[in-house]
Amino acid sequence: MTPTDPLGQDHVHPPEGRQQPMPPPGCPAHDGVTRLYVPEFAADPNAVYESLRAQGPVAPVEIAPGVPATLVTSYATALEVLRDPRNFPKDPRRWQQTIPADSPVLPMLMYRENCLFTDGELHRRLRSALNDGLSGVDSGTLRGYVERGAATLIDEFAPVGEADLLTQYGRLLPILVFDQMFNTPPHLSERLTKALGTIFEGVAADAEQANTELVLCTVELVEMRRAEPGRDIVSWLIAHPAELTQEELLSTIMLLVAAGIEPTQNLIANVLRLLLSDDRFAGGLTGGSVSVDDALVEILWTDPPMANYATTHPIHDVYLAGGVRIPGDRPVLISLAAANADPALSSARASGNRAHLAWSAGPHVCPAQSQAMTIAAVAVETLLDRLPDLELAVPVDDLTWRPGPFHRALNALPVRFPAVRPSAQTDENPGDNRWNVSPAPTSSTPQAPTSKERPGSSGSGEPRRWLNSLVRWWRGL
């Protein structure tokens, strides 16, 4: 008898007598190997997930040339794996010994002494320090960081009437926010984020050098904060009662930077793409009917910024409910995107339902999800307040996606709009807003003044001058 999963679907082997169709040339799975790092996968990942789902709740994939992995596409199976650290530990060092040092995916999957790659008591100690560091920045302060950064960036392109909201806004805003949270000087910020961009691609030949650069920048930042501690996350981690070792400290900071910048910029850009291309959100004759907060939740279901991750490393074969076999000694990636699209969840994806796996689940659920949601929500609301007549400059189907096995990331998001003056003048008369911005704070937009009530955040002052300087540095001016 062919084993089935808890949802009653055949898996492991196709039904007897039925041959799986051979994908056409150019497909990520043309020769029987499904590659998650090629441009064809990035162009239409949902078609690949559907094909893999036909094999059962788990399927073999390749995440880099010659690097096999197991991808979980079932929601129920994903929860089973994520909630079982005994059979699915996070420590990758056994597998890591079998991978070339220059493998492009190694910087994303290699062992680091932080809470992402540890279990048990060590995980709890490291996570407590990370949680306490994040809690040092209250929601009102965080909103202020986002609003100041957003105003600085919008002022740069608002008078022009066109922009790329990825490179000129979504990509830079999380950097500005984290630079304030970490008290990072501009020269280190540039090096850190360029290294992270290379690492997340998972396909670049210079990933090993990018990882080295990430470590060197983090060491320099820590030494600066040891010499001059301040009211920032790095200084708080250094002084935390958990007494992190130098390696634990460096690894925790790298985790915060990596998890806070790249996924957040993708979340901002993906939400803006949805808002600008879906009549439920944009205006028109009937007006928008769904809030920005609802758009955020929908993107976390349909296009989570980290599409395939939450990696574990079983050291032996594991059999799950229904006889599902997961081989040992190869990475197990949860397809957060595919699990969210599981046909068994058709009724669960109702508006406002937050049971998605965009933040993972179990003991390693993302500790910074509320901060990421705040940054994304305030970023989108501030932009739509200032530029209510935004529209895509190209058809939505012409937008392209960056290749890579882990993320869901646009290449660009070109828009046009009526040119407006810098914020010091436009705040006097914001005009009508055709966007249905959340009428009241929700879990992703904590109680605090809205972006329309920010008399000091867009005016002059030392924080704004510092942000202007940082933006000029990034522009090479």
C-alpha cells in the first residue's frame, strides 16, 4: 500500500502505472532535479511548488549546484518538523563538513553561535539575550526611526515624480532603521548590507568573501561599542547578564542584521507591489476596501519575504505521520510559501487569519516579527500618506524577481506619481488620500502617533541631518 500523509495524499512514489511528466527544457526540474537557485524558479515558484506537491508533502531539491536538500511543502508536515527539535536539530556542523567552503549557500546555512543554529538550554540563553536586546527599543521609538528614515528617503525622490521603490525606498529604509537601532556608522552600514545582499542571493561566486566581510564588519562594530557604549542594541547585548562570549555576540548581531534588513526590505516591496496592482487596495471608482495591515497579512500568506528556510539537519532518516520519510544528513528546508499555499488550508487563508508560517513556528519562531511588521506597516503608510497617487510605471506582470533559493525578492519596483515638494511644505496640506490606511492600530502597528501626526520627525534636527548624511554616503555623493 502506498503510504499517505495526514491529508490523505499519496506520496513517496507516484501511483502505480502513472508516470510523472518530464518538465520542458528551461524548467527548474528539466532533468529530474528541481533547482531552487535558477531564474526560472524565481519567475514562477508557485508552479514549482505545485509540481513538488504532487510528489507528496516532502520532495528532493537542489539549493545550489551539487547541494541536495529536502523541501517540505505541506503545512501539517512543516509544523511537525518545526515542533520536533529532537529529530530535527538546528546544528548544521555534521552536514557542513561535506560542503565545499566556497558553496554559495554555506553562509546562509553554516553554524553560528546564535539562537538560530542551537537547541536546548544554549538556545534559550542566547534567545533571552536577543529578546531583551530587541525589547530595549520600544514601539514608539521604533516608529520614530521608521518615520524619520522614510521622510528622508521620500524627500529625495518626491520632487521627481518617479522612483524605483525597491532601490530608493524599500531596500534603504530597513538599513536606516537598523543603523539607528545599532548606532552603526555609514561606512560599516554600506559594507554590511552589501555583504548580506550577496549572501542572500545564494548564487554568487564570491559568497565566501561576502561572509568574511560580514564577520569583519561585525567585529569592528562590536569593538566600537565596547569602547563607546551607548543606548543601542549592540551595547545592550555586550552588557547583558547572559554574558555572551565574543563569538556568541558576533553571531547574534549578524543574525539580527541579516534577519532584520533583507527580509524586511522584501516585505515592504512585496506589499507595495500588491497595493499598487490589486483593486481591492488601490482606489478607483469604488475606493479601496482592505487596509494596509490586511495587505501585510496577505503577503505573509502568499509571498513571504523568506520563501524557503527554517532549516534543520536530521542526522538519520525520520519517518513522520503517514509514513513520510525524510532522509538524514541533508538539510531540510521548510517552504514557508508552499506550506502557506497548501490546498488543505483554503478556508484558513481568510482575511485577517495569521496562522501563516512566514515567521516559522515552534521554539525557533521569529523573535522580531512584531518589529518587522511595525517597520513595514509604518513604511507603507508613510509613503502612501505622502504620495497618495502612486501607480506602477510598468504592468505588474513585467516585474521580475531576483533568483535565489531562500527569498522572494523583486529586482525593481518602478512607479510614477505627481511630483510634490519636500515634507516641510507638504505636511501643511497633505491632501486627499485614496488609500485605505489602517484606521486603528493593530498588532503590526502598535499604539503610537500615526505618520500624519509627526511634527518633529520630518523637520530639521540632528537625527534628520545624520540620516541625510547616511543617504548621501549610500548614493556615493
